Amino acid sequence: MKTKFLPEEHTKEQLIDQCDLIVYNDDVNTFDFVIEALIDVCGQEYLQAVQCAYLIHNTGKCGVKRGTFYDLKPKCEALLEKGLSATIE
């Protein structure tokens, strides 16, 4: 059995520091609005944003972006300013 090592750019500290930007379902925002917000704020492609919107609607939440807390914080704040429910976990 051979031991596999992670590439240098994926150190244990970097993997531990990863967080998820979670968007929650609400009864206020339309599908189109959520899709546009995910494209605008998170840089998602249209199809990915549509899939996330359906997951948000059907399961109550969806992880829409992964990164460090400091990278996700401005995106979370932007989503909150748009009226979406979002947290970093």
C-alpha cells in the first residue's frame, strides 16, 4: 500500500479553516431573486444557482460557497443586505 500525500496547497490547517456559506429558505424571496443573488454575490453559474435555489426551497438550506471565514464574511453580509437568510458555519 502506498501512502498518498495532499498537495502542498492543501495543508491540514487550510482544510480545517474551511467554512460553508449557508442560505436558508424563507417565504419572502422569489426563486428568481435568490438565483440572481447567488450569481451576483457568490459568482455561481446560472445552473448551479438554480440547483441551489431548489435545494434551499426543498430542504430548507443549502451550502452555496466554501472558503475561509474571512473570504465568506463579505459574501454573507451582502446576502443579508439583499434580504436573504445566511450564515457561515
